[in-house]
Amino acid sequence: MNQHLRLDPIPFIDLAAQRQRLGGRIDEALARVTTHCQFVNGPEVAQLETELAAFTGAKHVVSCASGTDALLMVLMAEGIGPGDAVICPSFTFCATAEAVALTGATPVLVDVEPVTFNIDQASCARGIATARKRGLKPRAIIPVDLFGQPSDLDVILALASAEELFVLDDAAQGFGAQYRGKRLGTFGLATATSFFPAKPLGCYGDGGAIFTDDADLADRLRSIRIHGQGTDKYDNIRLGLTGRLDTLQAAILLEKLKIFEDEIAARDRIAQRYANVLGNIVTVPHVADDRTSVWAQYTVRVPAGRRDQVAADLKAKGVPTAIYYQKSLHQQTAYRDYPLAEGGAPISEQLSQDVLSLPMHPYLDEPTQDRIISAVREAVG
């Protein structure tokens, strides 16, 4: 029996355990929607937006179809387009720069910090200068709260203010985290997040939301998510898209939001346990003193040149891993011709060679985590 348990594969993210905890509450929530049959813009959508506003402290929440749409809709609402430049970190998921490129604007890629993996202020400033040298007009900065930890938002906001840019915080991985005592959602012009199932607060499909204190922006976003609709549904007053969050996903998120704070605390306990035991053999994540993390991923750095072998050894023991991100954006085919800040992105390139993410979710029990830790120590040691 013990031999069988050692070989039994471990889930990287255990959505089934969360589903078991929620039990009939999810079924009842879905049944309410299938009873009233308001599958688009049903009452659960407005209720979710109200509860997300209360959770974050944001004055306005506009739910939408995905985290990518959340970014894109803000850029569209602000008139970002050809000739404009938007500063993005290179070490992130492609959606950050993709949303910029889809508007016809130019993503300018910059480097990240070696400790937090978040956007580097000095490289950001060089990226703005690079954009201007290329004849582009810098309009915005999109910091990414990578792996669950907020960027140093006050520093980025100060730079943006000095350069007359706006800040769109990409909190797809960081929603629920705090920066200097405040939850993400109230920094900059707007905050975008994703409710993809693997995110700390995830639905059972695609979903997203935008948070802002700007009432006029919120009105434009609500129009954009329904094809640019005006007061007359057949008089579209701007370009838009089909960006709505469907009612079934809102109903699911309402139930998940009730246990979200408890799950954040569980993630933090698990992260601390990893750090306490693995900190002497791999480089474990560091959370700045003025921030918290929601641990969307638990990402370590392994010794140079060892990652593939370590990952293979862990897989052989039934321990899954993932690499976020094997190529930084400026190394990817679709993005390598976009401008890169002067000085390049050496930290991003190094991270792409040595990061490795371990299983992380709120239902990772201690015996299972012990098995992961033991496997990592054997693989690296």
C-alpha cells in the first residue's frame, strides 16, 4: 500500500478538492440560474460585481469574459491604438502584451526584478525612452502581479505620473493580494483580473473583471463589453466586443468568493512550509515586507542547468511541475520584433532558464506536501 501511495500522481492544482468542499452549494447556485434562465446578464452578475467591489474597496467593478478581455477593454476605452506604446514586462504570460498589440498599439517590453519577478522600475524608464526614440507615444504601463505578489505599485505609479502615463494593473495572478495594507483593485486607473479555473479565484471556464474608481471609465467599459452599445441597443456608439461574463460563471464565483479569504490563508501556510524546508536547497520566493501574495504559483529557482533533470526526476516520483515561462515574451515568435528596452531583459532570460513551479493549492495536505518536499530534496540534493 505504501509503495502504491508513493507512485500515486499528485495534482498540480486540486480543483476537485475545492469542489468537494463546496458540495451542494455549487449545484444549488447553478440550479437557480437554470431555473430563471437569464444566462446573459442575469442577477448573479450584478451581485458578483457588488461583492467584488466590497472585497477590494473599488468603487466600480465591470465583469467580463476573460482576463485578456479585461486588459483589452481598458485599452480600448482609453483610445489606445496605432502610434501608441504601452510598457509591459517581458517575463509574463503573453496576454499582457497581446491585448496591447490587438489595439494596434506597440507593446514595449522591459525587464523584471530578480527577487520578486515583477516589473523593474529602471528598465521601465528605459522602455519609455526606447518608445520615444522609435517615434512612439508612451501612453500606459501594465505592471503584472506575477505568481500572486503585487508589483511595487507606488514606484510604478510615481514613474507613470512623471511621464503622464496611466497604469493598468494586471492582477490576473495577484487578485486577493495586498499592497501596503490595501487589496489590489484600487491602484492606478484600473486593475484587470482573470477568473480562469487555475487562478486563486477561478470559475469553471473563462471569466474576468475590471476594477476602477473612475465612473466615466466604468460606463465606457460597460458599453464596450456589449459591442459598444449606447442607450439604444441598436445604436452602437463605439467599437466594442462580446465581453460579458455569463451568469453561470458569476453564480459559481459568488460561492467561491465566500471561502476565498480562508483559501488565501491556507495558500500562505503552505508557502511558508515550502520556504522553511526548501530554502537551503533552491531559491524560494521572497515576498516584500509591504505586500502579501495569494500564491497563484509557488515558483522556485533551481541551480543553473539542472531544471530539466529536476523536473524529470520529480515527474518519475509522481510530482508534477510547470515552467512559467520557458520563453520570455521578447524570445517568442509573435513578440520578438516588438521593441525591447535599452539594456535588454537579462533577468527575464535567466528566469526563463531556471524557474520551476511546484504544486500549490489550498487543499495540499501536509503528508502530500512532505512527499513533494522529499522528492525535491532528492532531485536537487
